[in-house]
Amino acid sequence: MNKKSSLFKEISEIEISQIFLHSLGESEIISSNLLEGGLFNTTYYVVYGKEQKQAVLRLGPINRHLIMGFEENLMEAEVYVCNICRELGIPSSKVLSCDTSKLMIDRDFMIVEYIPSIVMWKADLKEEEKDKLYYKMGEYLFKIHQIKGEYFGYLSRTQKGICFTRWSDALFYEVEDILKRLKEWSSFTETEVLMINRLYKENRYILDEIKIPHLLHTDLWEGNVLLRENTHEIAAIIDGDRAVWGDIDFEFSSSWMQNAILKEGYGLKSDEVFDENRKKRILLYQLFYALLEAYVGVAEYNDYGQYRVNRQKVFEIIKKLNGI
């Protein structure tokens, strides 16, 4: 739990009671306990009502001036992804309520049905059990990627009408937003920002070889996989709020997707040969993730180690790009 995060803030049980009365018509809160996490959202396990129902309450960030543009509508994006997953037969959260009006409390909030489970990264798993789970994660991810959209961009953007017919425009929109914020935090100089922007613009034609927007999860790691405690089967894939309509390679370019068993479950070939344009696209995606993580570290989570590691990674990737 990262209480140092600039986005984290607890609320009182009275406020939790008011939220449940407003959303579900239930005012009796039997217990509420803060759950681990607390980086972007503040999350509670809540037992409520005469029937002692169980739910998870997630509250959006405070200090919203710090969050990136695509992070402003994440809960509504998650509702969409949860519903899509359930339609596809992928275990996911059942959303009981989602309120982004900020009338009840000055934060977005979501209530989902509690799933008795343990987070995968905390489970005591044998190697063969973990491999089996990663294979299944790959199969689920393949199903998600079969959903195609009309436009490119973060789902949180497209739901608000910010849509792009070209993949390059969708990516540039986010890159420019992140770089502007990094410059404001004096984390990257104006010269560095201009150089990175120019690098993306010079490679527009490579990005625009991508013609079909696929639905991407973009945050599928062990912290977002819930397991049934007794059987260690997947109980739910969660946190699809950062979903993107885009290039499938964008999904597999993040550092937490480098798992051979997951890729095998997805159906990727380990010996596949990439052409020069595809290699360059993947480096551009890796650069994007490094910029994003650098900003998150310095501005959102107060994790300067994360910022420094990713700033260094940015220039290592640029060196590779210039070498192709």
C-alpha cells in the first residue's frame, strides 16, 4: 500500500455509508477495511446490509490535476471492459454501481461484487501452476483482442468522443500530453521533449501501417489476476480501465508482458521474425511506456526511483531507435 501516493486518500465510514445508501439503497455498513494497493485508486472491502453482502468500493484519485489525460475517465472504461469480458466468458468483476458525477463525493467511485480470492502475485504457487495460469491468461487475452473498434485511442478517450482514425494520431495525442507534463515537472528539458516529439513524428508512416483497432487490456499482470484460494483457478481478470483500441504489438511491448508461457497461450510463435518497421514500432511503444512510467513515478506516486529508472530507459530506447 503506497500511502505516499499523491492520488491516495482514505474516507470515513460515514462517507462509505452515504455512498452505499446513494448507490445501492443500503445504509448499514457492518465493516469496511482498506485493501492493499492504494496507488491510483483507494479501495475498500465492505460488508453491508442485513444480508451481510460483500463488495469492493474503489474511489478514484484525489489531486486530479496530476493525472494524465487518458486517466480522467477510467472507471467508465472499466465498466465496458468488465462487460465485454463477461460476454466473452472471461471471469471478471460484476459492477454494481459506477458514479462519475462527483455529486455524492468529489471523486469517481465504483462498487463491484466481492470475489473470494487471492491476488496471483501473493499466491503460493508451484512453477507448473504458474505456467498453467499464464497460459490461460494468454488465451483470455487472445479473446479480448478479437474485439475490434471503429477508432483508435484509449477507451477512456473514445467514450468521451476523442477518437482517432489514425493510430499515429492516437499515440501522438498521449505522447504530447505526457511530455508536456514531464516538462512542467522539470523532469525532461524542452530540448529533450522536442527531440522525442520529432522522433515520433518522423515515424508516423510506420505507425500508420496499423489499420485495425483491436481492444487491448494493457495492464494484464499478476496484480490484476484474482485466483480462487483453494483451486488456484482464475477467478477474475480485473483493472481493464486502461484499455486501448490499437495495435496488438502495443500490448506485448510493455515490460510486464514478457512471459513466454503467456505468449504461447496467446498463440504467438517464439521464432517469428519481425521486419524493420515492426521492430521500430515496438521500440516506439516501449518508449511510450517508459515515458508514462517516468511521469507516474515523479508526479503521481512520489516514487523517484521509478522515475529515474524509466528516464534512463527512455534514452536507452532512443539510442536503439537511432541505430535501426
